[in-house]
Amino acid sequence: MAKEEYLIVLDFLPMGKATDKRPEPTVQGIGESYFSLLEVVVKKDAQVKPKDRIYIGPGKRDVVEYIKRRINYDELTSLAKNILEEVVTEIVTRNESRFITFFNMAGPLSPRMHSLELLPGLGKKHLFNILQERKKKPFESFEDIKKRVEMIPDPRKMIVKRILREIQDKDERHRLFVL
């Protein structure tokens, strides 16, 4: 299974959750590459705050003691849920080229369904326009998509909404971005 290298902090629980067997400084966060929701235990002297980017990959970790477990959306604290959309938007914005590649390369899922149609707000008409435009020339940015595809909703927001749906397990059949 693909592993995350960096985690964006959603919430820091200095004593862990009330239900934990032993109190230890715990972070709830989201992986930067695959949007995995994880709980990690940080070193006793570590100072972390929401939106910090911490290393969780192989090798020496400055802040993280160990990765505790994978969690699902319902296990997030209310603070974590409140800033999730903002953090996902920041990740998508920082990695724009990755998501532009998706618009340029996405293919059909079946004879009747294209993977681009899984993006909220994108129907057959927008799909047809995107496919026509990308044949002429690959898209270069979210702005480029907005300029070239008439009346399309904000492509960045469509990606963010799709990622949030996948995180919340609202579409288990097709995963585009969340592992």
C-alpha cells in the first residue's frame, strides 16, 4: 500500500483522546499525497499546531514518535472536521499540476461513464467540452480550464469536493484521489 511522507496537522491532542488507554500527545492529520486520515503520536517535547506539515516517512522523524493508526472521518475531532476543507484546498492548490494532469489524462470508467463525471458539478456537456479542449492542447492550470471550458464550475473546488466525498466514504465504488 502507498505510504504518506508528510502529514498536515488537523488537530493536536496533548493528552490524546479521553478513550485512549494511556495519555500520549496525539495528532490527527491528513496525508499530503493520498489524503489518508491518520493518528500519530508525537514526541513529548514536540510543539505542533493545526496546519503544520510534519514528516512521517521512513527514516529519522523530528516530531513523530510513531504512526498510531489509520482513522476514518467519523473519528475526527470537531476542530479537525472544521479545518479539513481548508487544508484539502491548500494541498490541492500547492499540488495544482498533479490535478491538472488528472484533467488532461482521465479516461472512461465504463462505456457510459467517464472518470471526470465523478467530479461534483460536471455533467456530460462539460465533459464533452473538456475532452474537446484537451485534444487541442493540454490544460496548464485551473485558470486555463476556466478560460477554455465555457460555464465550468471552479475546477479547484470540484477536486476539493470530490476528495472530501471520498474521505467521508460517500462513494466507495470509485476512488480518484483518496487511498
